[in-house]
Amino acid sequence: MTSEPPPPARPGNTPARPGSTPVTAPASAAVTPAETPGYPAADRVEIRPESTDDHLGVHALHTRAFGDDGRVSRLVAELRGPRAGSAPLSFVAVLDGAVVGHVLLSRCRLDAPRRIVDVLSLSPLGVLPEHQGRGIGTRLVRHALAAAEEAGAPLVFLEGDPGWYRTRGFEPATPAGFRSPSLRIPEPAFQVARLSAHEPWMTGTFVYADAFWALDCVGLRDPEA
């Protein structure tokens, strides 16, 4: 799910294209308007690993950015917690000492024909509303992908706006040989970044970490079903 720019209605809901039906990203995707050139604070935004001192700021950020009932913030807390198994890769964008953006990479799995493969999910990505459209989300995604590459991850998955993410290192996952973890994920929203550790046999079904399912942060729910 992503909150760059208009925050999705719930964890990860983002339009697949302007004016279309919202698409869910499990805390990682949203349409971004044209980035504001000459943003005076852009060169003062620092991207760094999240610390425990940032947790309150990150909680407040996602609550504002997504405008939800706190589900995204709870997802972040669960993915940091001991039940997640492996610690996530978590980064904040800081301006004048305040957290203005956050991105998290959590450990997930790919059910490949040869064996289970450890992969990552980019979710959530959030930027405070007053700082959206200024390139902070783009910087966070680039930083996260560089960190995933350095960590040796072969793949990074997300649900999100294809128009935004496909210019930031992601491609449609289904045509690339991957299966969605849920029928409730619109195909255009299911995307992947293939990194240098990826090998051709690494195809199959993407499987989210338990926290995404426990908090119902996968795909779209039909309220009229």
C-alpha cells in the first residue's frame, strides 16, 4: 500500500489508473501526481534506517497518510514483532528531524517448483499528505530496492498503482510467470521487481507473511458480496 498521493481508503487501496476502481496494495501502492520541481526541502530529506525512536512518528505518519482506522500502523507493528520471524528492512524519510515518509520490506515467500524461495514485499509506503508529490516516495522506493539488492533478495513484490510503480523498477508480475496470492488482487496491481539474484526457475505463487492475512491487508473486499 502506498499513500503517495491521495491516501487509499484502506491498507493499500490505490487506483490502477486515474479514475479507475481502487486497487488494493497490502500497504504499498498509490498513484503519485507529477513531482513538484524545485521543492525547496528536497535536498534536506534524509533517507535512513528506521530506529525504535521513530516508531511513534511512523505510526502517526501512516494513520494520517492512509486515513484508515490504524490498520496500516498495526500491520507495521506486527511485521516488526517477534511473530514475523525475520526483522524487516525499514526506512524513514526525515526532514528537519521529523519523519515525513516510511517504507518497509518484509520477508515473504515464493512457492517455486524447485523449492521455497525467500522474497520481499514492499508494503507499506507512506508519505505525509503535505509532503506528497515531491519525490519522497520515489526516493524511498529506490532506496528500498537498493537495500533489497544488497541483501541478496531475488524478488520484491507489491500491490499498487501500475502507472506509478512501473516507472520505478516494477513490472506486471503475472506475465513474468508469477501467481497472485489472492483472486481479490486485480491483475494490473500485482507487480514485481526482479533483482540480480533472480534466476529463471524462480517462478510460482507469491505468499504473503501471516500478518497480512491476520489483518486482512491482501486484495480488495467486496462490501456487497
